[in-house]
Amino acid sequence: MLLVAPMKKLCLMVLASMMLAWPASAMDSALRAGLLKLDPQTRLEQRCDAEVLDRISHDDRKFKADRVVAYAFATPEMGTDAIRSPGAAFRSKGQWYRLKFKCQTAPDHMQVLQLRYRIGDEIPQSDWTKYNLYD
């Protein structure tokens, strides 16, 4: 998302205030420590992956998301502080589902500022090997 500087600052302030209303899923100290050891691009991807899993499980109780593969069907588009993954997949209760998501983080990639996602169809088990998905 490209915004001119004043508009970007306003949007970040609005997003930050919205995040205060969101029930925080506390990032445990082990995850935080692990993320801090990663290079910035890997940290961005891993932080967004963790956030999308938490949000899916929180937003729809029928899912208990435990894995995400951001590149299952398409290569993610990486920005400095954002990732767009139009061809992702996530696993819940042993079953894989298609997923699209966009995630923007703070410059240190430790705080998610914005996340939008859309859950797609269930992926047949016969396709799992083709897309490097596993039990």
C-alpha cells in the first residue's frame, strides 16, 4: 500500500488505535526471542504467518490453525514492511485450506499494524503432495 507521508502517518495512527481494541494475543517470550534472531525479511514473513494463524483461530472457532505455507500456490510479494500472499494455505485440525493475506508490520517487523485475509476452499488431500503440504 503506497501512501503519501502525511496520509501514511494518519493511517498508522488509526490502525494503532484499532489495534488497542483488538484482543491481543500475547506473543510469548520464546517467539519474540526467536523472531529477533532472524534476518529482517524472514522475520517479516514469520511474524505475519504467526499473526494470520492467531487471527484465523480467533475469528472463527471452527478453525484451529497451526501451520501456514505462504508460497503454496503462488510466490508471496515482499515489500520492506509488508507481505502479500495471494496463494497461501493453512492447516487446521489436519486439513489444509486455501488462503490469501496481506500483512503490514512496523519497521522492526515485531508488531503487525494491519492484516487482511480471506479463507478459501478446502484443499483435497490428493493435492497435498503437489503443493508441498503435509500432515
